[in-house]
Amino acid sequence: MKDASKRISIIGAGIAGIAAAIRLALQGHQVTVYEANDYPGGKVFEWEFEGYRFDMGPTVFTMPAYLEELFDLAGKNMGDYIEILQPEVPFHYFFGDGLVLHFYSDLEKLITEIATKTNDSPEAIKAYFKNVETKFELTKNVFLHNSLNILSNYLTKDALRGMLRIGEVDVFTSMDKSNRVAFRDQRTVDLFNSFASYLGSNPYKAPGVLNVISHFQINGGVYLPVGGMQSILNALYTLACELGVTFQFGQKVERILVQDKKACGISVQGQDFPSDLVISNMDVYFTYKHLMPDQVEPKKVLDHPKSHSVMVFHWGMKKSFPQLALHNMFLSSDMSDEYNTIYKNADIGDHFTYYINISKKINEGDAPDGCENWYVLVNAPNLQGQDWDAMQQKVRKKLLAKLALALGEDVEPCIQFERIRDPRDHARQTNIAFGAIYGNSFDQTFSAFLRHSNFSKRIENLYFCGGLSTLEVVSH
Ligand SMILES: Cc1cc2nc3c(=O)[nH]c(=O)nc-3n(C[C@H](O)[C@H](O)[C@H](O)COP(=O)(O)OP(=O)(O)OC[C@H]3O[C@@H](n4cnc5c(N)ncnc54)[C@H](O)[C@@H]3O)c2cc1C
């Protein structure tokens, strides 16, 4: 995509669609982003109610360097657009036996904390932190920064080095098995297994190489922008507009126009808009099923099992809880049963892990004085015809009972108002198949190969970006 100025249509103004628009506008192209919703951001959006503000999608922010890269490319100072803070203790981990671990940003403190409170040694923890960093270094040029689907990408020095040391990255074992080799305390194993949920995957099936996810939190750090996650979106949207990207909101794309095996535009509400290139930021599954029903589908990719999803309770709490941090992970006492129930029974059982985000801990203005904005997330199966209204009530009841036990008090009377979102809402809001918020699951050894590449192999001038298609974080 390095030749003279082209007209480019991007379908979807999710964070990846906006990032792609920025890169392409910087290369001198005329970029128009068509977004079905009447706002930018896709899964990144906020809700304000009665003096409370909630981030409704992502809450854990790692690797701000990838964000900064976009401002650097544009010759701008990211600090003029967004202020990013790094909390000293971003996470508290709560275990069934009453143990509470403080996840310090400072690595030495973190190692001491885990070693003091579990049966794992500082050496074992240090070695693990080094190991996940090595996994990142060895794999980043194979499948994070480059496409897995271009043969020449395997022939670079870095990629070859990664392939030669494949034994070190645990491709042929599961995340859980790899963690059990590293640690002897089941609680430490559970802590690091819980990172599988960042990809909507099952730690007992997903390959051990995906323990690399914890590298971003451990070695990269956890951040929060002033104003919450919404500020990331606002900063990128402002930058894109400054660079001349055009946004068309309330424009649901109905077709990708294809002629002689080349994408040549899109169609919205019966009107055709020609372009030289088309980039889909929407779910790859629906891109094929809805926008190109007459084209040959990449069947293996589309038929691959999907990730699990989440149910989120947004609670306006009329009380503060000093024992809680910005992020709080309450780990299941039987994680294996939790994932079996999700994947085999398509249900949420008794042993679910839950996570509470309270952005008020950092952003004073996110709730009234003495109050907190709770975002309580529970891993959930994807949409398989369940009775979600009944499931919401069942999970809510169990959740309140678990919280009463963990915090030593009944929190229900503190809930001033609530909004509950389940996979049906995720599916509706951003048009995703089965409400599977991470697209294809990573539950097989070579699952990474069963995600779509960021370009079409059959249709020229058609590209993909975003969390529901590719794995790559940088455009092809
Ligand atoms: C509840 C929840 C919690 C999460 N937590 C985290 C977290 O803590 N940390 C993290 O890193 N990630 C998290 N994620 C994942 C993260 O939000 C996504 O990976 C990311 O936002 C995906 O961005 P995207 O641009 O790829 O896709 P999307 O945000 O889905 O954007 C796609 C866009 O395409 C639009 N669209 C779809 N169809 C059409 C059409 N036909 N025409 C026009 N537009 C269309 C949609 O409206 C949408 O705006 C979470 C996700 C959810 C739902």
C-alpha cells in the first residue's frame, strides 16, 4: 500500500479501524470510515448515569507504546492528546482461601509479594517473568508484528530465530501445563492461567505460547488514561480527524463490491461508493456472510470454534470499598470446572471467576463522593440459544453471595442502580457472530493459523483489521 494516493473505504470505526485510517491518511490516501453506529469506538464506549461514568468495553490497558507509535508517526506528541497514569498497584487478586495478592507495577515488589504469600520461590517467579518476555521476543516478529500468512515473513532473521527456538515458547503444551511446570502452588498457577480470559480462551486447551499475554501486564505494565478508556478512543479519533480522515456515522455497509476478483468499493443503503481499497474492521465472519455472500468463504477459518464471551454488571455503588483496587480479580476455586461448564455446557456454573473494575479509584470524577462505579465481569459462553434473562438472574444471585463471602458484607443494599450486558448486547452493539468478543478461539495448538489474515487471499484490494479477524497488531 505504498503507491500514490488511493481512495480507501474502511468498514467500522472501532479502535482498529481508526488506527488503520490514521496510518493510511499519513501515507497520503483519502480515507473514509463508514460506521453503523452513530458514534466511533465500537466496543470502546462509555455510559454516564446519575453522576457516574462507566467504561463499557475494555478496562485493562497495557502496551501504550502501540498507541504512542501512531502519534509519533504523525509527528505529534501523545501527551497533548491524552494523559496516561500507571497505578502503583493496579490489580488485587483474591483467592478462594482468603489470600489476597497485590500485583505491584514494580517487578521486585511483585516478585516478593508472590513469593512471600505463596509456596513459589522468588527464583521461580523471576524465571517465569523472564520466560514470558522471551516468548514475546521470539514470537513478536512471527505473528504479532507480521502476518502469519505471508511466506516471506518466515524467512527474516528474527522469524527464523523464533522458529529455531520454538521449543522455548511452549507451542505443543497448554497454558495450564506450562504454568504447572513453572509453579508448584496451585494459586500461582491459577493466577497465570487467568490470563487466558484476556483472549476469551480456555487455559486448559490454549497453547502455552499464549502465556505471552501476561508479559504485557507484568513486564509492560498496566495503565489508565485520565478520563478512563474512553480517552484512548477520543485521542485517536481527534488525531484521525486532524489528518483528514472522513467519518460517516449511522452508515451500515451492506455489500463489498467485487469485480474481477478485486474489491472496488462498498454499498450503503443501496448506494455504491467506489474505492481503490476496502478494509473491513467488522467481524470477519459477518464480512463474508453478510457483505460478500456470493464469494468463496475461507471455510476453515469461519467454521473454527469461537471464543467465549462475558456478562458484565454495571453497578452504581453508594459506598467506597478501600480493600479494592482499580482492577480486582476474584479467582475461581475450581477453574477447570469453570471452563468445562463454559465450553461443554455453554453455561456459567458455580465456580466462576469474576473481575471488578473501579475506574473511580484513579479518576475521581467517575462517581460521586463516597461512591464507586463497579464494572463486574463474569466469563460467559458465547451465544448458543441459552435463556440469557434467566442466566443473568442466576449469576447475579451467585455473584452477590460470592461477594458477601469475599468482602465480609452484603453489597446488594449498596447498589443504587444497575445495567447488565450479556453476549446478546455485544453481538447487537458491534455486529459480531455468536457474541464472541474475541472472534475465533485459540483453543488448539495451531489456532493462530485459523484466524483470518489481514488481507484476502482471493480478493485483491480487500484487507482486514481488528480483534475479530487478525492477530497482527500492525497493518500488513
Ligand atoms: C466487555 C468487553 C471487555 C473487554 N475488555 C478488554 C480489556 O480489558 N482489554 C483489552 O485490551 N481488550 C478488551 N476487550 C476487547 C476489545 O474491546 C476489542 O478487542 C477491541 O475494542 C476491538 O476493536 P476493533 O476495532 O477490532 O473492533 P470493534 O470495536 O468491534 O469495531 C468494529 C466496528 O465495526 C462496526 N461495524 C460492524 N458491522 C458494520 C457494518 N456492516 N457497517 C459499518 N460498520 C460496521 C461496529 O459498529 C464497530 O464500531 C473487551 C471487549 C469487551 C466487549
